[in-house]
Amino acid sequence: MKNVSTTVKKPLDLNNTLYELRKAQGSLLALCTMLDEFGESVCWFTDKQTHDNALMVACAASSDFDTWKFVIYGARDIIADQIAALDPPEDDEGEK
């Protein structure tokens, strides 16, 4: 049996699906690394609480926040697209 995507009406490329899911996995692994590095800054601040250290942690969080969102949203979109290609939603028109 041939895998066919009903959304694009062509054979589903499982190699591309694997590639896309690996991209999402890589994005999430990169996010884990970024959060670990940020966590080290927070732990360092916890040990040595000064105004300058607090400012440094706040600036790091502020500058990294958009990057974290971009990585999460990118991985989310890749995964959602691949799930939709593998298991398209039911069409409600057939029931009417």
C-alpha cells in the first residue's frame, strides 16, 4: 500500500518527514542547551546576588526570550505539519 497525503494529493515522502522531524528535534535540543546555559547564569546569580548580576541575568533573559520563542514555534510548526501530512484531519463535508 502506498502512503498518500490527502492534503497535497501526491505520495508522502517519508524521507522528508524524517528530515523535518530531525530538524524539529535539533531545534529542541538547541533550546535545551540555551536554557541550560541560562540556568547556569541564574544559579550564579543565586550564589552571588548583586544589582549588577541581577541586571546581567535580566538582560540575558530579555535578549534570549525571542530566540527561545522562535525555536519553540519553529519546532511546533514542523511537528504539526508532519502530523497533518501523516494523519490528515477528517473531512466534515462527507457527513453532511
